[in-house]
Amino acid sequence: MKPGGQVLLLEHMRSANPVLGALMDAVNPLVVRMMGANINRRTVENVRVSGLKLESVEDLGMGGIFKLIVAGVSQ
């Protein structure tokens, strides 16, 4: 990405709710086999440690499962 560029991510991820998050962890192996996608990723933390600068994280509902993440190049 060029300087000043942005990455826009519309992501599903593990809920921060302890009960819902534990349930997502428990059923994740089955979901991966059926659909091919992990439902318990910690995407905001992964973006943070990737070297990108988090500009905003918007909770889109469903217990914090869906988020719009805007990130840019750290300068």
C-alpha cells in the first residue's frame, strides 16, 4: 500500500462477550469443516500487530461479531 493509503475491512470475528465467545470457540472446528471460515479470529488485534495503524473500528452489531475496520500505513 502506498503512503496515505487505507485498508477497509468488513470482518466477522470472535465476540468479546465471554459466553458468546466461548460458544464460538467451541463450534469453530465444525464451522471450519462446513464453511471453511474461522468464526473466532481476533481481527482487530491482528491488524494492530500487523504494523498498520488502526484509524477506526466500528461495531456493526450482532454482539460485536461484525466490525468495520479502517487502517492505514504507520508513518
